[in-house]
Amino acid sequence: MPFVRQSFPGSSALAGAEYNSDSRVLTITFKGGGQSYTYLDVPPDTWEQLVSADSPGTFWRNSIKDQFG
């Protein structure tokens, strides 16, 4: 499935994310205003780690935020 969405109801920082495995584009939407950021060339395993993380916000900060343009 090339396009998937995930919500993070238990996260204090992230509202949700969308990922396209064909284009490897990840868009993350934040709580508290709903601002979204897009990250390019994100590998599928990074997406899988994000959606399975105990703390998606921490995973985003440590593994996505500064690694993907």
C-alpha cells in the first residue's frame, strides 16, 4: 500500500502522520495548532519505527526532525 495514515491519540506532540512509500514522503501534523511538516526520502523502515514507537514525538525528534529535508 503506497499511501498510509496514522493518528497518534496518545502522543502529546504529534496528531498524526501520512506516508507515501512510493515517493518516500512523510508528512507529520502536530497538536496545538495543527502545523504540518514534510520530510523527503524517508525509508519505509523509519515509517514503521515511527508508528510502532512508544513515544512517536521522541522518535520524531531523535530520528526524523534533523535527518530528512
